[in-house]
Amino acid sequence: KLINKKMRYISSLCLLICCIWLSGCQADENLRSANETGLLITLTDESDHAYARTMPSALEKPVADMFHLRVAYSGTDNVAYDDKCTESILLKEGTYDLTATYGENPVIALDAPYYIGKLESQEVVTGQMTSANISCTVGNALLSVIYNESALKKVYDTYFVTVSVGQESVNLDATSGKSAYFQAGSSVSLVFHGQLAGTGQEVSYDIPAQEKFANIPARTHVKV
């Protein structure tokens, strides 16, 4: 009985010590949270809604944790953070330029939208988690080809259009439903390819240059 009593006493004492220690840890954690310095990150589209923009709508929806975030000291290339976008990042007091991106911004590729948002001269104050709202938009341009299939099938067995930017190109056929995405400010050239019905002879025609094919701005959807 004496041994059991001592064991209960020791157990109670250990429990008390653990509670005191956990309370202390919680207090330290609360103190740390109160004194954290950095930014609370929110990505939005140009309509200031929680980020959900896609173009076209059938493509996968980019979300905040799929973006890359680069934080540099304002006006310099001195990077303080360069990694996956998160809801919060810890930084030293200072002024920062933020860039959020999604995608690779290829010279030209099929269904490859690129999104970018920038926030310059964002101040961070010691002991505060400052809210930073980065507005993101589509950063490249795209071109789609709409085929009059009922007319074309009378002449061709197969057909597609090659879209080129410089030395790189992609093919857009009538069945894929894909678009050519390319860097903003690019100029494109187009060539129609077809296989004549009945003979199998292959032919190609340059699609005449048009004003809308030159220096295409970001967020522009050219339809041919």
C-alpha cells in the first residue's frame, strides 16, 4: 500500500510538471506568434476574387499553392525568398518586391497558360505579419483555329495548321481543341497543311500575314 501511494504521488507530480512545461511552451509559442515579422500572402485575379482564373475555362484551375513566389529586396536582385507560394512567409523588416508565377511561359506550346502577378515596394515592419495582396493575370497570349469542317472534308482527308514563333512551332488540328500559347509580344506565322481527298497528295499554303498576328499582347486570344 505504501508503494502504491508513493507511485500515485510520483505520477501526480510528473503530471503536474508536464502541465507546467506544456503551459510554458504554449506561452512561448503565443509570444513567438505575436512577434513574428513577415507577410500574409493572398493571390487574386484581376477581379479581386480569390484566385481561380483560367483561360480557356476547360484548362486545369491554378490555385495559390501551385504558384511560385519570389521576394526580393525592393529595387535589387537580392532575394529573400524564392520558393513555393505559401499563406505566410517570415521576413526581416524592410521593403520588398513580390512576384508570383504559375507555368513556364514557353516560346510556344499547346495549352500552356502562364500567370504572373507583381507587388512592388511592400513594407514589412518588425513584430507584424503584414497582408500582401498580389493580383495575378494571364501573362502570355494564345491563338486558336476554328475549322469549317463541313467544307474542308469535301476537299481534304486530313488537315491542320502549323503555328510558329521564330524557329519553334506547334500543330493545331480540328479534333484536339487545343490552343497555341506563346510569350506576350510575339509575332506568329501560320501554314495550312492538307491531304487531298482521293489522291492523298499533300499540299500546304501560307496563311497571309495579318495585323493581328504581330506583336500580340498578353491576355489576347486570337481566333483564326
